[in-house]
Amino acid sequence: MSAILMDGKALAADIKRTVKEKCLTMETAPTLAVVLVGDNPASAVYVRSKERDCGECGIRCLDHRLPEDTTEEQLLALVAELNERDDVDGILVQLPLPGQLRERVILEAIDPEKDVDAFHPFNVGRIMQFAPRFLPCTPAGVMELLKRYDVDPAGKECVVIGRSNIVGKPMAMLLLQAGGTVTVCHTRTADLAAHCRRADILVSAAGQVGLVREDMVKPGAVVIDVAMNRDEDGKLCGDCVKAVSDKASYLTPVPGGVGPMTRAMLMVNTLTAAQMRR
Ligand code: GUN
């Protein structure tokens, strides 16, 4: 039996349609400022797709491109200006930043009320306390997918591979809030396979081709593959080997699973920011 593929592309399109309907009822369009520093090609692709999503949803997108050698002072000045501007609802500074810019300093400078990534310590703290204002986009996208396919984490063994601030840690928090029993695995975990085999819901955000093999998956488990890797032929792929689909009940495809959901949730957060500020 092959796993049912969780169609993130279709669900993201549904969510964006709903966001658009709500945006159309507002007097002025929600506005997202996107800041891209330098010329990381992957970041440029991500930013372009975010701008396209904004267009589809009726969200105004302000595009700020800064050169690779931008100083912290210059970037902080732009963030301060965007914080002040009444016509800006959400601010997104694309990561990673060039080496001379300290991510923590920049992210902490963003007004928490405009922090549509939910990366500011204030918003991270709210998530920890199960009182989130903005949900981090990728973990929130995963939770929406689970909901759509009637997978309730309550009482389930949930295993998250990865402990990043963007995915692993907030993912663990949202699953915990939803009643899951959560284990977070990472590069130093002694016996990854043993942990994974216990999982009813397995979320992999390691970014390592072939990391999750079929023998690590409990029959009938729900497997969420968050990774965006390139295989040896340069093709997009996740962390799971193909045969995982013979063991899992549900599986997210890469591409077309979590990726579009992350982008849709950014649109939801921008709408939320605008609604809170009007
Ligand atoms: N770089 C990779 N993922 C993300 C994200 O979700 N937000 C931002 N700002 N940068 C990223």
C-alpha cells in the first residue's frame, strides 16, 4: 500500500483564496515589506515567490533589496523606518543574512506586532506559553495539513528531526500544544532510528537526502517531510527515501507538500497583522 500524498499545493491555494476574500473587504490592502540583503540565489527565488503570493492574495508587497555589503546600521535603519510606517503591516527580513549582519540583532529590532515570521523573542515566548499571536509559517503549515487530513496529534507519539529556530523548535511546541507527546531529535541524537520507529507522526526537517529510510518508519505513521534538498541529479527532494511511502499512511510530497503551505501561512500572518492594526 502506498501512502496517501498530502496535497499542500491544493490546500495552500484554498487558504490563499480565503485570505484574498478577507483582504478584499478591507479598506486598504494589507501590506508586507520584504527585505532581501545580498545575492543569495535561493533567497532571491523564495522572495520572488512570496511576492507572487502577495499578488494573488491582494496583499501589497514592498520590495527592499540591499547590497551584500550592507552594514548592520543601514539594515537597522531600514527596519526602524518600516516599524514606524503606518502603511506597513508586516515585515519580513529574508534569512540567511550576509556574515557581517547578526541575525539576532536584526530580528529583535522588528516590531513584534509586524513580525509575520514569528521570529522575535516576544513572539517565540508567546508560542512557548501556548498563547501565540503569529504562528511560525512552516510549523503552522504542517499543523494545517494535519488538520485537513484529520490527523489529531493529541495522545500521539510525535518525533521531530531538527532543532532549528525556524522549524524544529516551534514545530515541537505546536505539536505539544496540540496534545502530542513530542521528542526532538537532532545531529547529536544517539539512535535516531529507534526514536523514529516509535513515531505516529514523524516530522523531518534535517535537510539531509536519504536520512529517513523505510525501516525507520512505523507502519501507518504520518510522515511530514519538511526538507528541500537537491539529489545527485539536482532534482528537488526531501529527507525521506522513496520506499517510506510503502510504510506511511500519509506522506507529504517534495515539492508540493509543506513548501506551498509555508508560503500560504505567511499570507495568513500578514492578514492577521493588518487586522490587528486596523
Ligand atoms: N529563510 C528560510 N526560511 C525562511 C523564513 O521562513 N523566513 C525568513 N525570513 N527567512 C527564511
